Amino acid sequence: MKNNKSGNTHTDKNPNISDKIFSPFKRFFCNKSKSKHIRNMRIKRHLFKLGNRYTPRYLVFATDITIVAISSFILDLMRGTLLRMPSYYLMDGFMERFVSTIVVFAASFFIFRTYRGIVRYSGTRDALRLFVSVITAIFTLYIVSEITRHVTGEPIFDSFLMQVILGMLVMLNLAVMRFGIKYLYNEKIAENIKDRTRVMVLGTNPESAILAKKLRDEEQSKYVPVALLQIDNDKSAAFEIDGIPMVKYDPEKVVEIFAKYRCDTMIFEQTHIKALKNGGIDPFLYANIKVMQFYENSIEHRKGDKSISVSSNIQNLQIEDLLERDEIKLDNTQIREYIEGKCVMVTGAAGSIGSEIVRQLSRLNARQIILFDNAETPMHNLYLETKKNGYKDKVVLFIGDIRNKIRLEEAFIKYSPQVVFHAAAYKHVPMMELHPGESVRTNVGGSKNLADMSLKYNVEKFVMISTDKAVNPTNVMGASKRLAEIYVQSLALKIKKENSSSTQFMTTRFGNVLGSNGSVVPLFKEQITEGGPITITDKRIVRYFMTIPEACELVLEAGCIGKGGEIFVFDMGHPVKIYEMAKRMIMLSGLKPYIDIDIVETGLRHGEKLYEEVLNDKESTTATIHEKIMVGKVREYDYNDVSPLIDNLLNIAEHGDSMQIVKKMKEIVPEYISQNSVFEQLDKK
């Protein structure tokens, strides 16, 4: 109900007189305005769709022929001026020239397929193809004209000069048409795509220039490059490349540079990854610049292939790519020669290291790969992956536990493996600190079972995967791996001394693996996705890191060059501060530490130490044929002394309590000193 000035009321169903009078006009003009708006929107949408649609080849061909026809007509209009002929001769022989020109050019365009290129992407190759087709057509017309001269006495063209001018007209008009359309598309339609992200491309080398051009010209591209960022190793003196300006990089002026071009994203391709390592990325991250990488080995093959999206291969930079050292590169030829045609067993095959070893063995053409693990679902997933990649005929799944001697022996009897890669182990330090019995039964007992079976069934090589936590261990997990190392090495020395077997036993020892199950990288990624906080135990903690493929290459290389009894260690470069890694991961996600994502210290976990050791200094290692791989000088044990001690420890692990188990471990490995653990009381005693 509404009140009028007189106090009377009326409902909305009874409008006043002015509403009755003007409402039809309001509806008319409002509806007309609305209809016009809708119509304009439809027209824009239709034009946009037309702009994104490829022109049919027949239409391009017809347009080219039309341009030839127009050029031929223009030439005839010019004949009087060029040849100083009377006006009544201007159209003399016009039809012969016109028809001959159309037929010859149509044939030339068809032969050279000038109509097949996408007009909006016309480039130097398209221009060259047009030039060759026009030159061919002109010389063909010259030949036709000379033939008619000898047959009829009257040439089609008055002189060769006229044909050259015709060719120039046709070439000019075709080029103007193509590059005009390209300009209109790139400058008008592409600029109307409002959701494009303004980016800078790192580098001015050919690869970066090609990437920038592809991003700019790509249909439905997510990015528009506004500048090329020139770094010191780029040797270009140009001020711009293909219309994209070059900017000199200054680490201290990153904010000003990106603000000037109104963008907050940088894209780079793989040749410039080294420039971002060892802190090179920090100026961008601290300036809140989003750093993205083009994940492709080369984009040269993209020339002419418009169906591949460059934008789809641009992803956020991963922390693994910023590993602060150069990746190890090994010669796979020697490894392939050794692995090819052999039956290989991989224990812990469903784990991070084991599954990557399986992938590499598949590519190295192993005859058969036995996947031994007790994790059913991951094993099945790995089998599906090998099946998808065409390796299913090589792979055999074998569900079993290395602690079960009977099941383990079944695998050796059935498949007779020639090489064994032992990756099965418990590895989580806090978990094993709570369950030392399980750590001993699996890491020590399982390794002993596997080594004994390898010796019994004449395996050629046995490679055990250990950890840097076995060096001066401070926790149960590290001590259990050291005990496994001791048993395997003592067994190798025994058979070498007695010359009782040809089986070669060796161990590889390395640090943390980026991206493995339970490592800090997946944990930090999950915490960032959930909005934080990121939890670290201590800001002072440093760790050595390597990638999963590197770790597996090392394992395979050890199996190839080892002669038996070695403990191989890897030069892992400089250690990485976990705290710095956490901050970089937050900034790589486009967020700010302590503002968007908090970082919280939780205190050292049981058995955890601040600094890991890999025993890679020159005083405690000897060199091998690879500069990055060394043999550790460690205390050697006599097998006859070690074997009963290990058996006694395993017996205690079956029936004793945790204190008894750890006490026995410390007796065998005197350098095992607990840290942040309830077992520290044993060290005091």
C-alpha cells in the first residue's frame, strides 16, 4: 500500500494517470534499448567467433584468384601509360591475357599449396611460398606468350616488362591482404581478450623469443608478453624482437621494471633455469612476481603446428627445479649394456625409489622385472602405469614381505633374478623411534633374508639402498640401516676373501629425495593448499636433497661399476635450509610468508638432528670413475663376528622390549648416540 498527498491510499494494481499515460512509451523505449543491447552483444559474439574460426581453404584460394584478376585488370589500365599506346588499343587482347593469367596463377597456387596456411599466422615461410609461386606463374606466362608469338604472330603480353609488373602487383596485393588480416587479428581481436595475463619472458635468446611470439600469436592464449627480460648471458644488441621490447634486467630494480609494464608474472623456458638457481629467483619472489616455466624441451617443432597449445605447457615453477646444484648426468650406455636382457628384482617396488627404478629398468630394456612389495594398491597402480607405457610384458607382480623367508624364496626359485635392487625399508624417523622392533625386523632382518637368498641363488649383483641417516646415527631408523649395511658389507668381504661365490654386494647411500613419500615437499604443498600453516621442526635444520630420478640413476650406476663390498656415497653439493625452502614454496605459490601462510616451529622430533652427514669429504672417501660418486671409507666387520650379533638382535626384536632392542643396537653400532629420544638414557649408562 502507498499513501498519496491527500491521505488516500491505492495499491500497485491501480497506477496513477501518469503511469497509465507514459508506461507504454517507457516499455517501448526500454524494450527497444534492451533489444538493441542484446542485438549488439550477439553481433559482437558472432564477430568474435568468426575471428577465431579458420578461413576455409577454398575461400583463401578464391580470394587469391580474385586478387590476381584485379591485378590483371589494373595492369591493362596501366598499359596506355606504360607503353604510350592510343586509347583504342587499351583493351586489345584483354580476354586472352585475363584468362591466361587466371589459369596460370590458379595452377601455380594449387601446386605450391599457397592456400593451406592459416592467414592470421602468415610468416616468412608463407611469404616465401607465395613469392616462389608468383615467380613460377610469371615465367610460365612468359613461355605461353612466346609460344603464341610463334604460332599466331601475336604475343599475349606486349613485353616481359608487363609480366614482371603483373607479378609485382599480385605479390604486393597478396602480401597486403595476408598481413593486413594478421594485423587486424593480432591488434584488434587478440587485445579484446580481457582475461589474458600480462607477462614478461625471461631471456632474449632465440628460444625465449620464439616462446614470446608463440604466446602472443596463439589463439585463445592465456598470456600476452609485454617485454623480454635481458639477462647477462644473452648476447642481443636489438632494442626489440618481433615488436616485443627488450628490458635490461637489474636485480635491484625488479619492482620498478614490472610495475612499468603493469605485469606481475614472469615466464621462462628451460635454458634459463640455471639463472634462477642458487638464489637467482629470490629478487623475483621477494618482489611478489609469479614465476612460471614452459615445460618443454624445445618449441622449434611447433612452427607450423597450430593445434598445440603453448599456454597449456606453462605451469608454476616447482621447488624441485630450484635444487641448488647441477643435476648429475650419468652415461646410461654402460648401464644399458649391463641391464639389457636380464631378469631384475626390485624390492619395495611400489615406493618412491622402487617405482622409479622400475621405470628406468623398463627403458633400459630389462628382459623381466619382478616387482616385490606388500603394498597391494600402489603395486596395482604401478602395473597399470607400466601397461599404459607398453611395458606390461616385462613386469611381474609378486606380493610378499621381505621378512617372510618362505615367500621370498618362492620368488627366487620361480624367477631366478640375476640382479636385485633392494629398496624395501621403513624410513620414517619418528615412527621407527616408537617401534624399534619393527624397524629391526624389516630393515635389518629383511635385508639379511634378501642378501642370504641372493647368495644362495647365485644372483650376479645385489644393490642395497641406504641413507645418510646411517652415518653416525642418532635414531633407530638410521641405526637399523647402518646394521643392514654392516651385514651386507661383511657378507661381501667374506665371499670375496674365500672366493666362494661370484655374487657382488654393494650399498648406495644418499640424502633426502625431493618428492618422495613422506618428504617435506609434498607435506609443504599440502599445507599451502590447505591455507597453512607450514610446520617445520627447527629453523636451523639443513638437509641434502636430490631428485628421485637422480637417486635411481645412482643406484643403477652402483650396480654397474661395483665390484663388491663398496658403500657408494654421492657428492650432493651444498645442504638446503628447510626454512628457506618453505619460504620459497610459499612465494612460488603466489603467496607471502607470515601474511598469507604462516610458518610455525614445532621443535625437533624424536631422533631428529639438525645436520645430516653423507660422508662425502675427501678424507673419508676414495674416488671412482665418476667425479660425483665416491666409495666411503667405513669400519669393516668380520662376518663371523657380525652374523651371531645380528641373529641375537633379531631374536630380541621378536621377544624383547624397546629398551632391550635399542641397547643391543648400540652395542653393535657404538657410534649410535640418540638425540631427542627416550633412548638417550642408554647412552648415559
